[in-house]
Amino acid sequence: MADARFQQPSPSQNQQVLQQIQQAWAEAQAQLQVLREQVEYATKVAQAKVGSNVLDRDLDRAYRDLGEAVWAEVSKGKLQLPPNLGTIRKLLEGVTQKIRVQNASINDLLAEGAEVAQRLQEKLSRASKGVAGGPKKR
């Protein structure tokens, strides 16, 4: 006599279970496809953003280079800015002067530091000569 707990499912029950597994598999594949499409889309958006950032950086660099070249020509007196750019010219002249003053201050500090280092080196040199040439033991 067979135990009821271990009875084999009927063929129709097997068929239902198989259909449920196939349906779950199909749903999982569909979800995976949707996820794949979302990842591909996000990748394209990220690549476009990176490309845009690179172009923005290149444009900024080109504007900076243009501005530096124009300012160099204006500073040499080879180029006149239109009157409507007078405010910008004054701003650039002020900033340029501040940079010159700061660079001069840095150069002064560096020169002072070199002098201090040289005096210290001379002091150490004299002290080591005094120690080396000191009284001899008998």
C-alpha cells in the first residue's frame, strides 16, 4: 500500500507546474531584457554627458587661449579694444598689476630665504671649523 504523502502528481498537475515554470522563465527573460535596455540607455546618456563635458572643456580652453592672445596683443599696444570693452580692460589691468605685485613679493621672500639659508650655512661652516681646529688632546 502506497503512502499518500509520496504519491506521484497526476499528469495534469505536472503539466500545470511545467507551465508555471515556463511562464516564470518567460517573465524573468522579459524583465532581463527591460533591464538590459535601461542599462544601455543609461550608458548612452553617460557617454553623451562625458562627450559634452569634453567639448565644454575644449571650448573653455579655446576661449582662455583666445583671451590670453588678445590680451597679450593689447598689452603690447598692437591691438585696440573697442570702447564697450573698457570695463573688461580695466579689470584685466587691475588683476595683472596685482599678479605683478604678488610675484614681486614672492621673489622678495625667496631672496630673503636664500640669504637666511646662506648665513646659516656660513655659521654652521664656521662652527664646524672651530670644532675641528679646537684644542688637541695630549
